[in-house]
Amino acid sequence: MADDCDTGLCGADVPPLIGSVLTGTGLTLAQAAAALERGDHPPLTPVQRRIVEHWATETAAERR
């Protein structure tokens, strides 16, 4: 078992994503991905940013 929350996700933390909405941002995955693509800096946590980048990569691969 991880000690001191060394995984980056702690039991007391709000989940980074609920459905397709990134918690604390009001943005969906698609909106956040579009913002990153435009060069904007949406208020994402490091975990949320990785989720958005992964989602964008997977979505782009499915469109090919």
C-alpha cells in the first residue's frame, strides 16, 4: 500500500474526472483538448493534463 499519497491520487482528493467533465475546471475532455491544441493553458492538474492528452491521442487515432 502506498504511503503519504505517493501515487498522486489520495483518498481525500476529489476525482480528476467525473464522466467527461474535469472536476474543478468546468471543462469537458473535448473542451480541454481543444484548449491545449490552441495553445491555451486551461487550469488542469498534472493528472488531468495527462488524462486529456491521452484522450486526445486516442480520439485522434480512432479518427484515422
